[in-house]
Amino acid sequence: MNNKRTTFVVALPRSRTCWLNNLLLPAFDARHEVMIDYPDLSALRTSVDSDERHSVIVDTTAFQRLPEIRAAFPHAQYVVIRRDPAEIENSLAAIGMLPVTFDDLVEQFETEANVLSIRNFDIDWRLLSDPDIAEDLWDYLGNPSPFDAARHKWLCGVSVTLRMDAFKARMREIRRGRGDHAASP
């Protein structure tokens, strides 16, 4: 059996998960928003086990599947990233992606996060920009190589937010039934 480490980063959307994934990519087998691709977590387990590096799954839906994750990855560790739900709600509304069930998602996240935070790394999303805190997280994850403070500083100055106007236009096309891959007129 493969004994390498696997970590799940549990967070709500708009909590700097894409940024964190970019920070981890050079040293870790970091995967962002992949849970949707694995309805059967045994396939994710096989994929994770095929990479020798420490795997970090950064996914804003992971908290909804924790019983399955615990069964497939019984020795996994967790990182909880928190952000004020009102900030998240405003951010999602601003880009037209606020789900009707947002309050239910927040309640479920808080319930699961409070259990996870007892023995795992729990952090406010704003603290990820502090290089000392980011290095502490790096060490918690297993420190496969020295923390790259220059990369951290560079990422703090880069916006990894999607160009939401283009994204929303594409979503409108898909909703109107023009979701094929044909070139736009």
C-alpha cells in the first residue's frame, strides 16, 4: 500500500483556493477543483497514488463529500480555509454565480470545518498572503522542497481571478443551447 501523504484543502468558493493551488504546484501534486471529475473516489485514489509527490486536493466541494473522502483516504490530513460568508456571498453575487442554496452550503461547511479544525491546519484566507504563515502551511504539508518566498511574493502581486465577463458570456451561451465548441460568429 502506498503511504504517501494526501491533503484535502476544504474551503468555500472565493476563498483564495486557486491562488493557493498555484503556490503549491511546483513542489506538490496540487489539483484544483477536481472532485467533480471523480464521482467514484477510488479513481481519484488511483490517480493520486500514481504520483510520488505529496498530493494536495484543493477543492471547494470537498466538504460536501467528507464521509467518502475519509473512507477512500483514511490517513489524509486537512487544511481548512475560512472566509466570512458575507464576503463570499457578495463576491459570488458580483460575478452572477450565487447559488440559491448558499446558506445551506455555509451551514454544512461550518459544521464540517469545525470538526476538521480540531486536529488540522485552520486558516483565515487573508493570512495566506503572509509569507511566514504560508511557510507554516508549507511545513504542515510536508515541506518537499524549501518554501519559495519569491514565488509567494510574486503570486501576491498577481490576480488569478478569472476574467468574469468572458466567463459569464460563455455561461450565457451554454444556457441558450449554443454550448458546442463551434467558433463564435
